[in-house]
Amino acid sequence: MSIEEHAALEQTGNGPVRSGEAPPGKPRPRWLVYLAPVLVFAAVALGLALGLTRNPEEVPSALIGEPVPEFDLPPVKGRTLGLSSANLKGEYSLVNVFASWCTACREEHPLFMKLKEKGVVPIHGLNYKDRPEDAEKWLDTLGDPYTRTGADIDGRVSIDWGVYGVPETFVVSPEGRILYKHIGPVRADDLENKILPLVKDSNDGS
């Protein structure tokens, strides 16, 4: 190579490549560019698939076997008995998280009314983020299955209970510990096969 040719290569930045060095300006393989979005999409798809295969009513709760959170709530408007953690000791009970704006709560409400008539186990209501007048009207219209009701207007107590949404129902032991959590409306088979056996079996063993 002549001196003139060498100078021309230096000016254009295309000088000779040293041993062990990649050629300057060499683009990355195209498959690397396309691989990253594919991997991201696959990860998202896998997460969605796992979520869809899980029954939302069987989401585990870290509070199972633990004492109920400490709380003290005033009664729902039109009721005289509020709800506190101290009220959930001495007997088996159900705590039902409900709201007047909750459509699914209407599905399970007649079942709780029948349960109250039978007197099998006391049901306490935790009214979640409801307007006082709406909660009062809802119970006056559909009936009140609850022994006690707590007005959780800001939702903080429900958060302490690990509530994902309404309705949710908890089984509480006489020691004030959470035995079971049901997410979504309680149906007849849920009551007979999951909830009441906990109360009956425990009573039989006591």
C-alpha cells in the first residue's frame, strides 16, 4: 500500500484492523435486536397464563391461623352495635366484608339471611368504603343478617384483614384467629362444604 493510499484510509476512518479487534462500525446481529421483545412478550404471556389458571376464590391468605387485626369500628348507620376485634372472641363467627355498591354481595345475601334464621353461627358485617346512608338503606331493604356491623368508611381495617375486594368472608375461631378466607360471593356449596364444616367440626371436637 502506498503512502497516499494509507493516508486516504486514515481520513475515512477505515484503517487496517488490528488482530483481535472487531471491525469498527460493525452492526450487531439482527437476531439480537428481535430477541429482546420476544423474551419480554413470552414472560408477560407466561404470567398471564399462570394467573388465569388460579381460582380467585382460593388465593391464600397470610393471616390464616393468625389473630384478627386489632380494630374498633362504629356501627353502620341505623345500627347500634359496632364491631371490634374484642367482639370476635368467645365463639365461632363469620365476618363478611360487604358494600351496598357491590353487585356480587346481593348474590350471597339471601344465603346469609337463611343462615341467620337457623342460628348456626353469628355473622358480623364489615361494611367497606360505603356511604352511611347507602349502607343503611341496603340493609333496611334486603334485610340485616348481621349480629354486629362495623363501618369501615376509609377501608383501612379491611386492608389490615388482607381484603382484595368485596365480598369476602372469614371464619374466626373463639380464640379470635382467622381459620378460613373465602373470596367472592358465598354460594350454598361453599357454605356446606368449606365454611360450616370448620365450625361444626371444631364444635364437635370441643
